[in-house]
Amino acid sequence: MPNRSSQGAGLRDQQTAEKVQGPARLIPRHSIMFHRTKRSWSRRRFGACLSATLLSPAFANSANPVFETFGSGAQNRWKFFADTVMGGVSSGQVVFKREGSHSFARMTGQVSTANNGGFIQFRRDFRGELPSGVSGLSLIARGNGQRYFIHLRTRGTFLPWQYYQAAFETSRRWSEVFLPLNSFRPSGSFMRASPTAESLRSIGVVAFGRDHEARIDVSEINFY
């Protein structure tokens, strides 16, 4: 169980919960309290503590039991990709920023469907397997009111256009979104109906599928 002693509170935004269509659940940011200690992060949501036993051994045994908080070395773990690798003309970047003691990734850019394109993303590969008991992922994000996506790749997604996708909405205030694994849909045929935790190999935060300006901040990603 993570250490509960606090050396500084995280963000405390006063937000009214917004209704999110689809399987994603959005929690207002003021209902979550973050407590950073010298060795770990702990999270309490309505007094309930997240157990590190839900994480893979590689994550649970580390000093930081949360999958990603975009702190030191995040630029080495995450890579930016655009549809230019497939002939598209979308453009953008990901940068890693801080607000006080709070770290996050910010992706900005212009998504264009010209030349059969239509995406920008930042992606992290997994170094170890997640346990079979993991049933979903959560992220804390804010954005420009656009819809964004999480793309998951697995041992069975060999081709560049194969992935599992789930959508979530953003607002200008930090909110926590929960995405069950069974809400992810395959990008094509000859794929499982939904991914399994032990098969996951990468996670991407994606602006996708239509012409629009992208701006999204992500401060934490976790599995539950």
C-alpha cells in the first residue's frame, strides 16, 4: 500500500462533473486527492486507497506504483507519431511540463484527414506484462473540449493499422476518466473483440479521425 504521508497537495480544481457519452466514466477532479511522498504517489478517491497489487510486478515493486506520472525521464518513455509516416499531413508535438510540483504531458497539433491521414499521438511501449486481473485503465486529463482516444496495441497487433480504441471527452479542467478494457474496440477484422491485460504492449494518447486542432494534457495513467 502506498505511503499516505503528504509532502504537498496536487491540483485541486473545483469542477462540476460532466456527463460523458459511451463507456468512459469521468470523475470531477476535486474528488481526487493526490499526496506525493519522497518515494511514492498515493491516491485517495472518496477515501478509498488504490492497491498496488493491481499493477504488474514491475510496477508494483518500483518506487512509484503508478504506471505513469510524466516525471523524470518521460521524454525517453514516450514518443510522438503523426500520420506523416503513412503519407498524411497532420502535424504536432508532445512536450513534458510542470505546474508547481505537478508534471504532465501536453500534445498539441493540427489533425488533417488529407492524403488519407488523420492522427497524431504520443505512445509508450510496455516493458513488462500486466497481470490478468487488470480490467481497465484510468487517466487524468484536460483539453480543449475535443474528443480524444486511447489506442492499445497487443502481441496480436502486427500491422500499423491494428489497435484497440476507446474514446473520452475533455474539458479545460482536470478530470479522471475510467476506460474498461472491454470498452476498447478493434480497428479491423481478425482481431479479438477486446484486448486482454496480459497481451498489452503499448498505449497511445491519440487525436484522431477528423480535421481539428488538438491540445490535450495528461498528468497520470494507471491500470486498475
